[in-house]
Amino acid sequence: MSENDLERQLVEINRKLDFVTEQLALQQKRQREAQELKEDLGRIATDVFQTAALELDEVAHHFDASDLWHLGKKLLRNVRNLARTLDQLESANDFFQDAKPIARDAFFDLLATLDELDRKGYFAFFSELAKVLDKVVTAFSVEDVRLLGENIVTILTTVRNLTQPDMLEAINNAVSVYKNLTISVDEEISYRRLFKEFRTPEMRRGLAFGIQFLKNLAATETENAKDSTLLQPNMEEVTHAS
């Protein structure tokens, strides 16, 4: 073997030794890292175990291994129910996602409507109406409301009669006359002047109207009294029969 061949072999051997040395150093580094990771995991596991032991110790008297088995078996028995519930949740989520734009548009429409009502004065009107109702509640007692309920038919009948066209026309005429009426009475007026006024056609017509009005009113009251007298025996018979 020549000297050159020997030198090439030595160089090749040195190169391989360097490679092996690098691999050994890398392997040692990996071993150290693995050892450090093992130690860190061991410390973490120890802390977790100690914490779990403390936490579980607080619920130890509420928990039993049989409870865990019972829960596991119940979960297995209700797998289909759980799957169906999850499907329903997914459907509900899809519905909410689809309804979100509609709800947003409806909300904006509601805001626009409320703004329109506010500009027209609805809220101010109801606010003042609430004040009126408050005054009514404070001004009337429960007994007043009870009496109102007992006489509501009579009140509504009176309102209905007052709202008839002929009655409204008569009231309007009376109000017009009262507005245009100018009465001035002297401080001293003689009986002669009064008798003279009685002779005027206007006074005679007024007296005739008053007398006729009183006659009609008396006749109406008499008719109502007769109806009440006839109704009372009938009610007594019904009560006796009951």
C-alpha cells in the first residue's frame, strides 16, 4: 500500500469519526432534552394529581364509583336521545341564522314605526292620558266605581238618547240660544211690569213650554213608577219559586 492510499484512508477514518462524534453529541442532547421534558412532565403531573386529590376530597362524600358507572350506562342508553337533541340544536342554530336578517329588518321597522308614532305625538298623548287616569283613580273611591257599575246601563241609555240626531239638534239650538242670549234685569221692577210681560206672546209660549215639559216629566216618572211596581211582584214570585 502506498503512502497516498494510507493518507486517504486516514482522512476517511477521521471523517467517519467526526460524523460518529456529531451523532453521539446530538443523541446526548436529545437524551438531555427528553430527560428534562420527563422531569417537567413529572412535576406537572404531580401538581395536577395533588390538586385533583384536594378537589376530589371535597366531593368524596357526594360521589361514589357506582354513580360513575350508573352515569356511564345512562349515557349509553340515551345515545340516540343525545344525538337527536344535538340534531335539534343544529336545526335551531340554522333557524336562528336564517331568521337573523328577518329579525334585524323587523327591529328596524319597529324603530321606524315608534319614531313615527313619537313624531305624531302618540306617546305624549298616552302620557297625558295616564295622568288623567291617575287623577280619576285618586278622585274616586271603590264605592264610587261600584255605584258606577250598578248604574252603567242607565248612564249608557242616557248617553244613547242624548246622541240621537233630534236630541243633538235640540241641544245645539239651546246652546246657540244661550250664547246669543242677553238678559239684563233692573234692580227695581214693578209688579205692573211683570204682569205686562206675562201678556207678551213670547212669555205665554215660554210658560206653555214649561208647563208641557213638567207634565211630560211627571208622566214619565209615573210610568216608570208603574213599571217598577209591576216588576217587583214578578221578582218576588221568581224568588219564592226558587
